[in-house]
Amino acid sequence: MSDAGQWFAEPPIRGWQQRFQVRERLFVGDSPYQHVEVLDTVPFGRMLTLDGAAQTTEADEHVYHEMLVHVPLFQHPTPRRVLIIGGGDGGTLRRVLQHPVALAVNVEIDELVVRAAREHLPGISAGAFDDPRAQVIIGDGAHFLQETELRFDVILVDSTDPVGAAKALFSADFFRSARRALAPGGLYAMQSGSPLLQSAELAEVARALASVFPSVRTYLASIPAYPGVLWSFTLAARDGALELPPQAELERRLAASGIQTGYYTPEVHRAAFALPAFVAALVRGEPRVAGHPLPGR
């Protein structure tokens, strides 16, 4: 049955709500963790939603996944072992495997997300789940980090907002487990929400990471399907200061990889860390600055 003419509305965030025109509902299911849907939308093509919130779409998934993956993996000089927590749609795993890694471990708590994405959004993972370098584990990412004896060059957290099962992925205890699981010189990166609509959450992530890691930096990208469009990621270093590689070195690494991108470039890599004044104040834990676009957040 066609859903043409119907609209899908996300849960409101502090008085903000966005909605998408739906052509068809392709998949609807419930797991022990969440409500899972795949929708065919007019503006963004197929979209994965969890508990009513958009997670990824065919039209702009490349922005999110390239910035979550390529920034830390080109920042690190020789990433060989990578851990992904979450990321059940396979888009993060796909981009990791574009790099010459030896092992990519993907720990996703919800098997239904993987199954729905493989069936209805196959272009996002593009065969990544079947790559011999990939090890996909259905399980709790926080528990995995507490127990693993493996050491990773890069750890990526591709999670939902800090609610339900994902809440533990935003805690200082989790960050301590992540730092322990990093090899010397290792990097940790995560999505950290909307600076406009989730400013308190971003500030808390920056504070908690800074209590565990010696160097933490936030960077930005524009993701049209996400609330507020402007989106943040946060990068942390196990050892020493986070210094951005020179432009020429990033260009060399990208050229050597042979990776074709739709959003990421070496220029974007460096520019993403240039924060607007209000975002810089947020991550420093300072009071709201004059000119914050959404007063009262």
C-alpha cells in the first residue's frame, strides 16, 4: 500500500520539529531495543529511522559517514585496526574499509538494524559486511570495550542520540574504556549532535572527553536531514596534542588512498575544525556568547 502524500515527523527537540514527505514505508519492525523503520521519502530517498528519529538517508549519508571516518583515519598516519561502535547501517564500515586497514571490528547492539539496512538500504553498506577484513559482532559496545584485549588505532562511535541503550556511550566511564583500548597514538571520534538544538549534550561530551583524553577537538559538517543541519563530531587523542596535518600531507594521503569522496576534501578536513564563536564557547564550557543563534539553549 502506498503512503504517498503522508508525512513522517520526528519527535520534537526543544520546540523544533522537522518532517519528511513519504512515498512508501518499506519496512517496519520492533527489536528489544527500538522501533525500526525504512521509509522512501521525497526529499532524501530511502531513510532509516530508529524510535522515530532519522538516522541516515540515501541522499546525504555520505556527508555524515565521510566526516566521521575520513577525518580521523586521514588524521592518523597509519590506521590498521579500527573499531566501530554502532553503525548498523554499514555506512561507517564501508568508509573504513576504503582505507588500507587490516581489521575493522563493528559492534552493533541491534541485529534488526543490520538486517533492515542490508535488505532495504544496500547501497549504504555496499558489500562492506561481507569484506574479509570486517568482523561484525551483534552485542553491547560498552561491554565489548570493557572486555576486549585488542588495541585499536582508531575507535569510531556511530550512535543514536544519548537515550536508551546509547546513553552509556556518552559517559566518562565509556570514554575511559575507549582510551584503554586504543593503541599508542590512537584516535577516538564520535558524533556529538547539533550545536544548535543539542548544545547542552555537546558541551557535556566535550567536558567528559576532556576529563579522560589529553587533547579533544570538535569539528563540524552540514547534514541536511539532521535537525538544525549543522552537526558536530568530536575527536580525541590518546596521547599528546591533536595537531592537524598540513594541507599537503592530507592531499598526499588522500591521493595515495585512491578514495573518491562526495564531501570530504583535505580543505574541508582542516576547515571543519574552525568553529563559530558560539560553538567554541560551548566546548570550552563557557556561558552562552552574544549572538548565539538560538538564545536560551
